[in-house]
Amino acid sequence: MPAFMPFRAYRYAPGTNFDAVIAPPYDVLSDQEIAALKAREAHNITHIDIPAGGDLSRPGSAFAPVAGAAPYTRAAHLLRDWLAEGVLVADETASYTVYRMSFTDASGAARELVGVLGGLEVVDPGAGGVLPHERTTPKAVSDRLDLTRATNANLSPVWGLTLATGLTKALATPGESVGQVTAQGVLHRVERVVDPARIAEISAIIADDDVLIADGHHRYAISRTYRDEVRAATGRTDTAAEYTLAFVGELVADQLSVEAIHRLYSGVCWEHLYGALAACFAMAPLDQVLPETLAEMVDRGRLVLLHPEGSATWLIPKPGAFDGVRALDGAYLEHALAAVAADPSGASLQVSYQHGLAETLDAVRSHTGGVLVRPTSIAEIRRTAREGLLMPPKSTFFTPKLRTGFVIRPTGLAADANPV
């Protein structure tokens, strides 16, 4: 089972306007949104978490980088600068951070999600304890690895779900309020926990069962590479690099909001795509795709095929077509499209992923076609984890997204007085 440990966090100083400095995670922001966040506040976390070109030096800075330095070097200097100036301060003792999100989900139900930010043990693939829950798609990871190397810090947390019970109850009592923001209708609140007895209780609960990675598979893989580099450089296995920043919550249906990630297809002609799907699905006309269609899909057990010119068709699984296939829309589609023949041009089927109904309807215009899928249930997520299986890529989209900047976790050797 994985170790989960407190650490001496870097936080924005008391009195900081968190609305101005906290940001969404780096991988959901557009270039325009990044520029707006940076323009809004000189100390917004995106200046470090998403470094860019330009001279970051400022008058009076003890650690000002030279003009033309690499973005990651500049981010590292800026982090040190903010610590030296008191923009960021380090906790005096190791702590956990309770993170609460209050929101209304897509169905209109009010939810309260709670978890804890701490250092999650970095384990090797197949070692157990920390489990992936879906196959990952290829993705460039050099950016996050270079940033971690330069700053010696974890800036964005991995999102983990413990299969143990009792964590929600253990986090019910509020800790010391650190700050809060309200963004896109979601109230984000963070609280510091330093009481040794409470820290021990939280650590014991999470160490009692596996932690499933819900979001941040690539970030976790980067932490493994970084850990191995630190081991090779130091010959040690007791540094802060043995852990990574993670938000861990309980895998319970009443807290978690899981939305679908729809499929977009290209590389083959419409006739090949339609024909392959028709072999496994019965087709029925659909007059119009509306937000209510998503709920109807769940109620009627159907998917929706989208034509790039705007028409739509119900996809109704044929009896026996998916015998032996796990009851996941992503698995159904992989099975149905596995034998799609290449176009005469030699092209082959390519799949991409899009969250959001409006966004998918817009994106399908530049593809061969698309398929709207249903959200994966919490019960199926748990069952898949217990059986040691992996879901197809992009099977789940957990919402709301955690904000970046509430907590920074140092990973370098300077943190070795308290190695996690």
C-alpha cells in the first residue's frame, strides 16, 4: 500500500488575494487564458507553472535571471525570488492541506467534494499501491519534467482516489483556514492540518488500500523519472523526490462528478466509419442533439453518432455484439472499430478526444465523424480497479478541476530536513 506523508509546503503569504494568484491546471488553459491570468497579477502562479519567453528580471531581485535564459530557468529563479521576498512562505512544520470543493454538477445536484493534499509515494509500474485506471495516450512530457528539474518543486497535484473507507469522515473537522476562491461557480477552500494525531490518522487511512490515479497519469510518470534521476545523482532513496504532490479523496459516488469525454474520428471515409459501427449497433434517426440528449443516452442505453455536417444518429448496441466486452462505451467503440479497413489512400482510423457537448459538436465539423459517449459510473471505476484492469483512454473526466497555487511541494535536496 502507498505511503502518504505531510510536508513543509510553500504557500502564498497570509492576506494574499487568492482570486488573483490561483489558476486552473496548466493543461486546460488556452493561450489567451494564460495571457489574461499573467496580465492580471504579477504573482499569479501561471508565471511559474507555465513559463514563457521574455525577461523575468525585476529591479531589486536578488535572483533575477539574465535576459534570454530558458523558460524553466526563469521559472526557478522566480520561485526563489518570491520566497525571498515573502510572496511565498514555507510552513514551519510538516502539514496536510484539506481541500474542499462545493459545486453543482451537470444534473443540477449540489455536491461537496473533499480530499487532502500531501506527498504520495512514487512507485514503479506494476508494483501496486498506486494504480492507473485507464490506458494513457502518447503525450509530450518534457515540459513538465524540465519544469520539475529546474524548480525542484511539484506545482500541480496528481488526483488520486483511495479505495479505503473513512477518509471523508477523517476530513470532516475543519482545519486552519488558508484561503479560498470561487471560480466558475465552484467554491474552492483549503485548510492546513498540523495536529500530529490527525496527520497520523489521515496517513493510516490512505496507506490501508490502493490509490487509483483519477487524473494526472502523465504527471505521476514524470515524478517517477525525476525520482530516478535524483536517485542516480545522489545514491539515495530517502529524498523528497520519493514522493509527489497529490490530492487524495475517497472513491464515493455522492462526492464525485464524472463526465464523458467524447470521440472524434478521422483518417478514413464516412462510409467506412458508418459501416463498422453498423455491424455492432442498430441505427435510428435522431432529430436534434440537445443538452437533454446526454441524459437520454444514459436512460436509454444509447450512444450518438455525429456527422460533420450536423446530422445525428442513435447507436443502439445489438444483442450479442459486445459479448465478452467490458460494459464501457470506450471499449464498445474500440471493439466495433477494430477492423475498420484503411482508405484506398492508405490512411487509417485516428481517434481524438473532446470534453463538452458544444465543443464536440463544433469540433466534429473538421473530422470524419464523432460519437457521444456516456459517463463511466463510480461502480465501474471501482470494479475495474479491483480487478486490476485498465479502461480505454479518456474514459473519465472528473470535475471540477483542482486549482493550482494553493500548495507548492518542494522536491529538491534542500527539503531533506523533512524529506517528504
